[in-house]
Amino acid sequence: MNWFEHNRFLGWFLIGLALGCLSVGYFFFRAKISSDTASARLQTTAAELKRLESLTPFPDESHYRESSAQAAAYKSSLAALQEEIKSHQLPLEPLAPNEFQTKVRQAVSATKEKARANKVKLPVKFYLGFDEFATSLPSAEAAPLLGRELKAVQMLTNILIEARVDSISAFHREPIAAERTASSTPESSPLARRARGTLAASSPTPAASPTIVEGNALSVTFASSPSAARKVLNQIVSAKEQFFIIRTLHVRNEKERGPPRTEPVEAPPLFNNPTANKSAANTASPGATPGAKTVSFVVGNEHIEISAQIEIVNFKLAQPETH
């Protein structure tokens, strides 16, 4: 004790050094335990991985039944989806080129008659967008597709006429892919066709990916009242037989300028005497009805012109597998 009292600094230094060595030993012991635990877990995991890698997969009856049930459920849900899509597009029926031309003429006549009955003005040369087939026949491959297109176009035209729009000023139909393919393939000699076949065989091109969704644009411009325009748009987007998409919509008011801000207003009566006011009113306008007011609507009476691009959407559904 006398030595500690004479050497306090050295004594406290030795005490601190001893405590530090104890702390380092404690943390080292804890690290050693954690390292042993992690090493043991690593060895166990590696052994389990090696065991799984060395196993040979063996088919299980329960797994086979489960996978078969999942495949059957997927097929049934896919079939239900296809049936739902089929209900929203017009069916594709076989049609000869001359039959299609006859159907176009009948549809044009029926549309013009319906427009005349509903007092809807049509363009001068109105042929439902099938003007090129008034004097020519489509190809045999394009005729069924054009027949379905004719039904969709006639459906849109009936919506416009039955809503009693004022007039249809423009009506344009884009040609479908089958029309463009037929028109872009000119007739050639057998020698040229043989040369093209040889060239195609020597340099094959990658097959194009199948198209599931096909759309054909139809541009129409019509004038009507706002209520009739709302009815037309609502019926187009809610059509059950065919799926339509309104891509663009341009609305123009027939009155490009707004109504005047001020109108002439009669001066208020100068006296509160009803008899004097009545006599003054009779003197000012002998033929006017007492108490009658003329209501002038600011907006709502004008008509609008709508230009819309409507897309007729069809789906190419996969054929069901037959076993």
C-alpha cells in the first residue's frame, strides 16, 4: 500500500492496463464463438447443397396431378377469355368477291334510305368508304375480311343516323391490310415469279411475328346538336357487337365568337305606386303582356361539328387444340 501511495500514476496505469486486457479477452472470446457458429452453419449449408445437387429428380404422383390441374385451369380460363373476346367482335364469314360487292350496294341503299327517313344529310358520293369496289371486285382472300369491315362501318353509320345528326360531311375508310397487300403485288410473268422464288430461297428472311390485335381507321366528320353528339359517342364506346376505339376527337362550335356581354335593359320604375307603374308600362308598350320576360339563353342552342378518327379493332384468336 505504501508503494501505491508513492507511485499513484504507475499503479493506476497498471490497473487500467489489466482492465483493458480483460476487455480485449472478452471481445475476442465472443468473436471466437460467433466465428465457430457461422463456420458450423456454413458447413451444414454446404453439405445440404451438395446433397441436393447429388439427388436425382423423381416424378411424384401428387406433383403430376397438381401440374395437370393447373394446366387444365389455365386452358379453361384461356377458352373463357377467347369466348369473351369473340362476343365483342363481328364474326368472320366466308364470302365471295361478287357477293361482297352485292352486299356493299345493298348496305349503301339501306343507309341512304335510313338517312332520308331521319333527315340526315349525307355526302354527295357516299359509298360507306368502299368507293373502289363500286366498279371492281376484291380478291378472294380479302372478301371475307371486307365483309366484316362492311358490317362494322354500317353499324357506325347507323349510330350516327339513328342519333339524328344534322349531316355527315366527310367519311373516309382506310384500306385493310389484305387490300394493301393485293394492290401492292402486281401481276408478273412466270419467269419473274420463278426468279423471285429463287432469290427468296437463296436469302431467306426471318418470319414476322404474328399480329394478335388488328385495327383499321375510319375518319368521319358530322354536325349535330351537343346532345346528339354525346349520344353518338356513348353508343360507339359502349357497343357490344364490335370493339371500337376513338383515337382522336376534334370539336368545333358553329359560333366561333361568344355572346355579347351587355344587352339593353329597361330602366327601373321611378315610383313605388303600382297604379302609376302599370299605366306607364301600358303607355310605353301597348301590345306587351304585363309581367312577361323574354329569356335569352347564352349557350346550349348552338350546334357543333365533330371530326373523329375511330379504329375498328379485331382480334386474331388462336385455334383450340384438337386431340
